[in-house]
Amino acid sequence: MINVEVAYALPDKQAIVSVQVEKGCTVAEAVRLSGIEKQFAGLDLAEAKVGIFGKAVTKPGEQEIREGERVEIYRPLIADPKEVRKVRAAKVKAEKADKKKQ
């Protein structure tokens, strides 16, 4: 058996569940065995993206988890970071243009 953690957080609530799993257990199995979805209404583990210590896991049903690792369940993004940066850059550019006119 190995010890791992499964973590999920909302803006107002978070949980880190320690779980013992068999060596050779996949990331997806560890998440399921943690039972963390019972603490968060609306958490759909089938659709959720996951990672280990901030690094995305592309095939959680195939990748084995190792002793001491923490699986993080990610929420969907509210806004596309590229679009947010683009809007912010356009705003700064517009402000600079306004200053030149004055």
C-alpha cells in the first residue's frame, strides 16, 4: 500500500483527502477511492481535469500514482487566460494613446 492525497478546492471550501491505495493504482482510481466527490455537490469526476503537484495528467486512467503524490482536481476556467491578457493589453495600449493625445 502507498499513501497519496487527493485535493479539490472551491473559492470558499477546500479538501485534501489522504488515502491508501495499492501500488500500481492509477490516478483515476485514487481519485475515485478518495470519495472526495461526496464533499462537493456538482463535482463530476468523469469530466474533471486532474494533475499531480500542478502538472496536468493527460491519461489519468492509465498513469500510475506514486507514494506521496498529491492529485489535484481542477475546476473549469471561467475565462480564457489568453483572451484576458489580450483585453488587458488592448486597454493599456488605449490608455497610452490617450496620454499622447493630451
